[in-house]
Amino acid sequence: MKKFINHVDDFLAESLAGFAAAHADLVVLNNEPVFVRRKVLKPGKVALVSGGGSGHEPLHSGFVGHGMLDAACPGQIFTSPTPDQMMAAAMAVDTGPGVLFIVKNYSGDVMNFEMASEMSEVQNAIVLINDDVAVEDSSYTTGRRGVAGTVIVEKLVGSMAESGASLEQCKAFGDRINKCTASMGVAFTSCVVPAAGTRTFKIGDDEIEVGVGIHGEPGRRRAKMAPADAIVAELLSAIVDDLKPQPDAELLVLVNGLGGTPLGELYLLFNSTRAWLGQRGLNIGRAQVGALTTSLEMAGASITLSVLDDEMKTHWDSAVHAPSLRWGM
Amino acid sequence: MKKFINHVDDFLAESLAGFAAAHADLVVLNNEPVFVRRKVLKPGKVALVSGGGSGHEPLHSGFVGHGMLDAACPGQIFTSPTPDQMMAAAMAVDTGPGVLFIVKNYSGDVMNFEMASEMSEVQNAIVLINDDVAVEDSSYTTGRRGVAGTVIVEKLVGSMAESGASLEQCKAFGDRINKCTASMGVAFTSCVVPAAGTRTFKIGDDEIEVGVGIHGEPGRRRAKMAPADAIVAELLSAIVDDLKPQPDAELLVLVNGLGGTPLGELYLLFNSTRAWLGQRGLNIGRAQVGALTTSLEMAGASITLSVLDDEMKTHWDSAVHAPSLRWGM
């Protein structure tokens, strides 16, 4: 295993310390329990708290900041954070109107966030993200997994919260975005979890895992390597079958790198995506290309589509200032 | 070879088409000859034109925009662009006060940019970047290589040009930044150039290449895998030996991913970097962590330091709006 690590047990602490130091203008790192919070809170604003296993950076810590999250709770690599992290984070960032927990659908995360939700003295609600159309049920999930669509929910609901919406409104908006958002990914290689030291799964030099999960969970099928256009067609067919957008629908497209795939290939995927959508009369209203929800150094990518409405467009375009997503300020 | 590609020969064109479509608010792609230019030029501003082999994305196309480059000329992967690309780009973005070519020190790039500089009817000057302290002379270079320090030059001189400085002032500023900027990298894996289809170099499962070039050129030594702190100490020792910063110097630190290294590891490297610098009384004035100058999917990273002065800090902090670097607007 070749990674920039001193001791495996210290990896997360040292990485978070570096993150907090690099972005000291925006975030503060809390230890015992561990969470990252906005340096300056906005009194009276519904607070957004997310979290999950580490290894998906910049998700979630990289999205703590103005117009997105108020706090993120990082677990160990690919391991849920604990309820005490979530409760302490919620307590730290609530200024009165309550906390919305944004939770990716993995059994451990769901169990722990639900426990935190029940035990917390802070008024709260949960939005559950399950945008991955690849498979029903998976290694760590009952029902569909939550993947890169989470970034879209965090951006849009973050903007709505910033504009002064209530907890109820934010929760309803989050649920609505989740329903009109779908993703699917493909892996060329496995990642290596530092504590394991070996590849999560084996895959041949000419094989790809279509519908892979962001922890290396199996997808729909193991296939032979194929041209980008064919891979994109398979991913988009599954996504569009699920979303069933109207013929005049306007879409938000997120081409997401899983960690080990060069940016130039992600732009090529976006090019294939817009060709495929264009042939079907589907319009791209907004686009984002980059590694926003990763699986350590896994080579591969995912595509996410959201069916946009005017409210979503407004909240997508609004200013955001987080370590890994910034515009308008 | 597993990459998101349709046909190797079409990779660059399709990737650039996707890039231009994703950032149509900012850039325009010119074909025959190929270059990326700002959509809206600022009349009377010195124009900055860079370029080089592709495969280092987001360098350079991702830095075309307000406060940075006016045009970028992408060559084939790891291959210099041609003089006609550079001359056409210069002609397209010059609004009168001339063009500054920002060139990384590789023999092919230098030869072609010098030819473009001589043949161009546009008033112009060249800033040559040679920030890599790893080795004197290399596979494709006489003298030191130009690597991630290029991003710093592009940001700072871009800001100065935006503020209305003359071609002479921009050239002098670029040369000055280059002199106070030094970098060194390390690779864990090779990348695979699509047209070759095989790894550029072989490296053992327990080996690292210390001082690697951004095309996989040999560095100072092939070493055994080591803790992050030890790797950082070796890179920073070489950089600081070269820069010889004053004891009260304020530094710009860029921890740059080479493509295949997760963001969490880059933040850990930044943490090691600030500890090492802190022990020597060196202050970090500005910091940037991310994959800005890559070598396709190579796992590894580089560290760049610039010795800051007030003028450099002002131009670092100024607004920038390019596809891959954005703040203040």
C-alpha cells in the first residue's frame, strides 16, 4: 500500500487537521467528538448537518461553508460517524430554528443519524438520500444507496436555508430534490482502505464494474471494457428510466470523478453525456464536472441527473463559499 | 488500458469539446488551430497566453478566465502545442497592449513558443517557468523543469494584467515570481499515456520516485516507501535549500495532487508541511491544496513554495473566475 500516511491510525486526524488549517477562514475542527463546523454561524438560519464515512472527500467536510453545510461529521474511512458526533455537531451549530440532518442511505449512517435525531435536544429532521439507481439493496444498504446526488441536495437545501426557510421547508425541499435526482457509477479499479491495506475487490485489466457503489460495493454487472459512449449510454439509460423526465425537461448534470480518473476524462464523459441527452431532446440547464464524491483513489466516474425546476435553478445559482465549491463570493 | 475514451485519436478533441460546453459561460474553444480563449476579452489589458502538452488538467485550460489566462493552447498528451496554435491564440486575444506567453521549461514548448514569439505580429514577451528543484536537465528539458509553480505565476500575473499593468511590468513580475518559487514532487505510480497504452515507467509496489517530473521523468532517486512526514521533509528540504527564505518569510504553500491521490492524503501532506515549516520558524501566508497540475492518473503529489511579498499577496487574493480556480466573484 502506497499512500501519504504516517500511521494508519492517525490518518483521519492528521488529514482533518490539515484540512482545517488550510481552510481556517471558513471552518473550525472540533475534536472529541470530531466534527467540522462553519467558523461563523448565521443566527436564525436552519442548520444543515451531514456526515458519513471518510474517503469520499470533498464530501462532506469540503461543503461546509456559506450556502451549504453548517457541520460535517466524518467517520473513519468508509465507516459511519457515531451519534455523539452528530449530536454534538447539531448542538454546536443550532441557533434556534433547528437542524436538518442530510444522510446517505447506508444502514450504519441511518441507524446512527436516527439515534442522534431521537436523542438530540435540538429540534431536527432527516433527509435521506438514495439516488443510486444501480441496485436495490447492497452490501451496506437496505434500499438504494446515497451517492453523488448528495452534493446537489446539500447545495440546493443549503441555499434555501441561507435564504431563511424553515426546517419544515428545508426538509420538504430536500426530499423533493432526492426524488428527482438519480445517479449511477462505474469503476475501473478498486480502492485500498488504509486499515485493510489491500484492494476492496479484484477486477481484471479488461473489466469494469457497472453500477459500482462508492465503497466498492458490487453494481449491476461486471462487464468488459467498453468505449466511453457505450458506458455513458448504459449509465444514462438506467438514470433516465428511473427519472422519466418530461421531453422538455431541463437537467442538472453532474459528472463526478471517483478519485483516480483524470479531469480530462471527466470532460470527455460530459461530452458523451450531452450528446446522448441531446439525441433524446433532453436539455442541460446546469452542469458540474469534477471529483466531488469520491471513493479514495478508485478510477471511475458517476453521472447524476436532477430534473430542474425554477426554484432549484435559483438555489443552484446562489452564492456558495465552501472549501470545495465556491461561486458568487 | 482502462480509460474513458472512445478512440485514442479523438480523446483530446472530445475532452476539449466537453470542457468548452461545461464552461460555455467563460470560454470558447477554437478549432484549427486548437486553443481555448476567454469568451469576453477586456480591451486594453495585456493578454496572457499559456499552453503545453495535455494531461496536466486543469493546467492550463482550467485557468482561462477573469484574473488569469486569456488563452491556453493544448498540445496532444504530453506533447507541445505548435507555433501556429500559439500565434493564432495570441492574435485572437490581443487587444493592443501585447501578449505575455507563460511557458513551462520543456525543450519542445520553449522551441515552439520562441518560434511563435518571433513570428507573431503581436507585441509579446515570454516568461519561462522552471520551478522544479529536483534535477538540472531531464528527459525533455535543458535546465530545470516547469511544474506546479506555473499556476502561481498564472494567478499572480493574471491579476496584475487585470489591474492594467503593461506588458513589461507583467513580464518582470512573472520572472520575479518564478525566481522565488520552487517545487518538488514524488510519484507512487506511473501514468499511462493513451497513445502508448502502457505505463510510462515501472515502479515496485514498495517504491517511490522522489523528484519525479510531471511526465514521469526520473527524479533524484528511487526510494523505498516512507512515512508522509519523511517524504515531506525531503521535498521541503530541497525546496528551502533552493529558495533560502529569510527567517521571517511568509510563504505561499501549494500542495498539488498529481492526479491519482485522494484529497484526504493531500490535506495530510499539508498538515505535515505546516509542521515542518513551523519547526523552522517559516510562516504560511497563503495555502492552496488540490490537484492543479497533474500527470494524468499518476498517484503522487508535489509541494510548491513561493516567498511572498505584499504585491504577491494582493494579487493572490484578488478575484479570479476560471473553470478550476474561483474566488471573489
